[in-house]
Amino acid sequence: MKHQIVLLLLLTVLSPIYNGVNAQNKPNILWVLTDDQRFDSIRAFNKMTTGKEMSELGYVESPNVDRLAEMGTTFINTYCQSPACAPSRTAMHLGRYPFRSGIFEFEYYNNKAAHFQPTLPEQMEQLGYQTLHIGKLGVRIRTLKNGRAVKHQIYQTDIDFKKLAEEGFTDWGKMWAKEVEGEKLDTPIKNLEFFVTEEGKFEYVSKELEESRPQYKGSGAAAMKKYDLLRQYNEKKGPQTPFSPGILAGVSSRKSGNTRDGFYAQIFEAYLNNLEGDYTIGSQSFDKIDESKPLFCHIGFDFPHTPVLPPKEYAERFEKYDYQIPQFDASSEFEKMPKQLKQQVKQAYTDHFTDAEKLKMIQYYYAFCAYGDQLIGQSVDAFIDYSEKRNQEWMIVYVCGDHGWKLNDHGSVSKFSPWEVDVHNPIIVVSSDKKKFPKGKVVEDFTEFVDVAPTILASGGADLEHASFHYLDGLNLAKVAAEEAPKRDYVIGESHAVTGPRAFIRTKEYMFSLKVRPNKKRGENMEWARNASDKELDMCLYAIKDDPKEVNNLAYNKKYQSITKVMKKKLIDIVLGDNRVEVQWGKKADGTKVFRSKFAEGAHDYRLKIKGNL
């Protein structure tokens, strides 16, 4: 009797945050996220934005994602919260803007700070879900035990691919090596790069290894030739070498399906079909699926992030296509470019590449995206098949990249900037419930990456109106699709990686960004931008309709002063004054001291009307 009373009390407490207790009634959910993927690599997105299926650069193919767009609802004007992997993925997993979580770049952080809330998968577990993650995660979370920050696993089953890569379940990888082929190294190599052949042989690329072990002399040059590699290089430092950073083009050492991303899809299918006993892959074993629970699965594909290594058949096929190489006029654009953005361009500069190198970089990038599309289709089909065989509801959330990628746009590659090509990342939601996410619907309202968590939580049974979920910064995309959510006049974001602290605000007419902090010292001089001069703020303003490539900075043009003034105030008030959080996480991720700024509470109201336009 006593146990029954306790159970009834628990259900009474939990009922406000659950929309139904029976786990069988909840949909299985698959969240697919790619890495560094430009939205113009998807034909369906190009058709929605330009009316043409192909990218402005040239040929792309994406039959499986195109099929998802036909099956569900596309949120075509979705923007990421930070054009860098870790803070972008954290924003999605927390449902919070960087300025509300205090996570701005690649720092490690802990979940014991006073403002912290459970992550998306932890919330889904509380909602009765069995949670799974495969592939790249990028959420650098720790927890504190006995005063020390230690690894914190947020998914019940998390298939650690770094370990699997070292066991040969990939085509390429990097590792911290204390020994090579059983032979102990005198000095550990921090980033030992390796390729794995179809036969399972490891081929190493490391200047340190070649210098310390004569038997490996020339192995880097051999790999460069064998896999036809194009690496990023700085002409001021000389020509590219086998040890130059970042593989921008090359051929995978393994066949289609047996690459790193190929194994993600393979493992996901095997996991769904494993109902008898523990699932084993390499040296790791995992619990079988509990069929009494709904599934929440997250696949973090690595493609088309560097190294850009499509399988041979894809590389050869895309080499047949010509592409329009993005042009960069250094004399006009670079002169007006903010110092912070110049820093990013200089670091990842590619305009000195030959035309042949630029073309190859583009061909192989889109080839890699096409290969990844095949793997998405494979994973999606396995997931739908699993759900429908059991007569279970299901939902798929596809996010096109954690941010975008430049292919000599603005003279560089990489990301880290608030330009359109780096931050525009559409989302598709497909559901067995066509009322929530109608077939073939295109939503043009602004949406953001912080919408991912509330969308998935609501579908999993969470009552977002309950106080326990009020920390979420995003909107439920089902409500956006039904026109029951507030309409945004703007989207916002902030990143500190590479460029230093910089925030942006974007409307349909303008993109504006500025330097928000004088440095990265958390908690110090948080309101600096309120009193800084316009020159110190290092601003940029682009009139999108007249300048869609965002090359002509108008922030210091007298003709646009009124617009700059309004957008500057709005952006500063939101990211610096509307409950900003900064945390001194510390080098060991063991800090919990929280600093707050609230001089403009309520500034983030989705409204921004610019009157008196030109």
C-alpha cells in the first residue's frame, strides 16, 4: 500500500511535464546531423531558395534528402547559433543560445553550474526513452566528482567512434599515439594521422614519426600521391606538403559503405536489428534495444567535414562536372571587411590556390555530400522500417550541417563567420503524424537551431508550458509550422572561435554583426560594447537584397547610419543585456562561478522593425 501511494505521488508530480505516461504511445525519434554542410548541396533547398535544383556553383545530387523534403516539412530559413562545431552542437543539445548557456567556443564545461539544465537526451530519458548516439557528438560536457571534472555520458548508449577508429573501423583518423604497431615511441605523437586500407592495414602520416622512425620515411608523400590529396596551405609559408593541415580533397582509402560515415550507418542498422542480446562492435558491447521503450537516436555524420574523402566512384564521377568558382576581389571586399572576419579569412585563405586546385576542392566536396546522402537514406529507411514493423509512430529531424562551409567564398574555406554561407542551415522534419508536419510543406519563417530541443521534447511528450522547461530559448517547430508560434523578425548568434567574441543579428533585409567583448576573459567588463566606439566594435552591415553575397560592408556608410544604429542597439541589448551568462569554466572544466548581465531584460522579443529605410 505504501509503495502504491509513493507511485501515485510521483505520477502526480510528473504529470504536468508528460503528455501521456504510456511510453508505447510516443514516437520513435531519429535526429540526423551532418557536419560543415552547405545548404546548396541539397537540390530541394536550392529549388526552394532560387527556383533551380543545382547550386549556383554547379552540379549537386541529394535524392534521399530531397525525398525527406517531399515526405515532410522544410524549415528553409533556419540559422545556426554559432558557426563552429562545438558551440553549435551544444546550442542544439541544450536548447539555449550561447549567451544563455555561457558556452561560446570549444571550451570544456560542466553540468554543475547553477544555471545549467539537463541536456536533450537526458530529458528524453526522463520522458521514458531509450537513447542512442552514433558518430560525432561535439558536446564537451563534464560533471564534477570529488572536485574533479570527469567525462559525462549524456546518451544511455554512446558508441565511441574514436576508439573504433583506432581499431580500424574507418578510412581515416587521428589519435594520441604512445606506440605504433606495438612499438613504443620515445615521445608520444599528439595527432598521428592514419589511413586504413580495405584490408585493414594502417598507413601513417606524421612528420614526427618519419623523423624518429626511418622505416616510415616517405609514408606521408606516398599517402599524398596514393589518395590524390589536396591540403590547405599558406603560400607565404611555402607550397603544400604531406603534413599541411586540412585535407580539402582526396579519395577514401576504402570502398563506399566502409568509410567512417559508412560504419555509422552500418552500426545503426545493426543496432536496430539487434533484439536478442548485447550488441558488440569491435571491443565495445552495448545493451540490446528495450522494445518496451520508444527510441531517441542521434547520428552525427562527419561528412563533409575535412578530411574531404569521398569513395573513389563518387570522386571520379564528380570530376566530370565543371563548377563556377566563387570569386574574391581582395582590393574591394577585404578593405571593408571587419578585422575579426579578416582574421578568419587569413587563417583559411584559399584564393592563392590554382584554378585547378579550387575546382578539385569544390568537386570533391559535393561528391562527399552526395555519398553522405546515400548513407542518410540508408539510415532513414532502416529507422522507418523498424518503427512501421511495430506499428509505432515515428519522427525524423534532419539538420543540414552544424553550420556551413566556404569554398573560396570571401577568399577562404572553413566557417567561423556570420556570413550567409556559414550560418544558413535548413531543417526538415518528417513525421508519421502528417498533421503536425505536413507533407511537402515549406516554412519560410525564421527558425533557429535552439528550436531542435523543444521540438523533439514536445514530440516526446514534454509539456513545454511547464515551468521546468521555461529555460528553453527555442520554439516548437510543430507550432511554427501550424502558425501558432511567435514570428521572428530576426535570428541571432554568437561565436568566439577563431574570430574572437562576435555576435550577429539577421533580418530578411540586413545582416549586422559586431565585436561584443574586448577579450575572452569571462565575467570581466561584460558591458564593454555599450560604451565602445563604432570603430572598436568592428561592425559590418550588409543589405542582403542588393548584396546577397555580403561583400559590401555598409556599417560605416553615412547613408546607412540609422539602420546601423537600430541593429547595433538591438543586438547589444539581446546578447549582452537580456540575461547573459558567462562562466569561468577553467582549463580543467571544474569552474562553476556564473556572471550575469541583465540591463535589458526582455529585449529578445522577436521584434525588429527598421523604420525610415532608404
